Amino acid sequence: MNVRGIFAIYKFEMHRFRRTLWTGLAVPVITTCLYFIVFGSAIGSRMTEVNGIPYGAFIVPGLMMLSLFTESIFNASFGIHMPRFTGTIYEILSAPLSAVETVIGYVGAAATKATIVALVIFATAHLFVPVRVEHPLLALAFLILVAVTFCLFGFIIGIWAKGFEQLQVIPLLVVTPLTFLGGAFYSIDMLAEPWRTITLFNPVVYLINGFRWCFFGTADVSFGVALAATLAFGAACLAGIWWIFRTGYRLKA
């Protein structure tokens, strides 16, 4: 294992994050405040509790997941797309680094940045509502797992995209709508049939509810099912990345 090479990629990507640190953290903090003002105050005044949980606290895991999905995909896709755009990808491919080591470097840095943003949002939420975490270590582990999984997904998008415009297609047109429809701000038990059953085909439902279970010990979907869905999605992303390096898809063109 070329630890030095992995750390070089990781350090380079984290240095880019430090250059835009205040902007990278200010945007999610402001967005979180707006969500609490709109959803917490406007809707929370009419719907005080969801499954016995205060509504303001109930939406915290959903807010964290929403930002985590966005940050994970953006950081990972932009990180690998820039070398392709500038042509330096050939230097990376010719370096004494295996595909696994390259992915660890880029995905590790992207997951670190996304996790930091999610934790900042968690701290910001305490300014509005008291939030308890029933299983803090499990919540942190699940947070990192989801971050790594979506960074792998973002890595694939970064290689697939032909330009910077395409980097935004999947996050804006697919991931964000699925998150809003995945129970980030409501319980899927509130939905009438057949919409509740249809919602269960949304993979984001399982990620949000798995994380919510870590907070409150209760969710619309069991933690075991949520964990299995997350691992399955991660395995599919790993298979996709393996195929990309195996065939050189849009890497060696």
C-alpha cells in the first residue's frame, strides 16, 4: 500500500477545502438556519411532534443527510473531474498508485469534507432545538459510511461527466428531489396509500431513516434494513469504479 501517495492526494484535496473553508461552511450554516425558520417555525407551529419527537429535532437528521449527500457528491465528482479537465489525470494514472489507492485518496478527502459539514450543521441545529442522540457512536459510524458511499457515487459522476454542467445534473435533478421525497422533513407513515408503498422504492428513505434511528431509537424503517440498503448501494458503486478502471472508461481516452 502506497501510503505516501494516498496522503499526497488527500493532502492536496484538503488544501483546496481549506482555501474556501469559510465559504464552504457558511453556505450550509445559512441554509440550515433558513430550513429551521421555514420548516421549524412555520410547519413546526402546526405539527409539534412526529412519532413523539419534537418536529424541530425530527428534521435534524434529514437536514444533515441532505447536506451530506450534496457535499459528498460535489467534492468527490469535482475532485476527480478537475484532473480530467486539466489533463493531469495521465500523471495520476502513470504514478505508482493502484486504482484502489487513487480512490482512497480522493474519496477519503471528499468524505472528510462532507462529514465536517454535516457535523457543523449538527452544531448549528443546537442553536434552534435541543437534539439528543441515543446512539452517538453508531450515528457517527453510519454518517461516515453514508459519506463514503456517496463519495464513491460522486467519483463515478466525476468520471462520467463531460463538462462542469453535467456535474450538477445528478445532484440537482435526482438526489435532491429523492431526498425531499424520502422523509427528510416528514414521516412516510403520514402518506396515504399507494404513495407510502411507492416511497419505499426510494433508496434515500433507508439512509435517512437509518440515521434517524441512531438519533431517536425509532424510525419508519428498521436500522438493519437501512444498513443493508446502504451497504448494497456502496457495493454497487465499488463495482462501477472497478469497471471504470478495468476498461479505462473516460480515463484513457
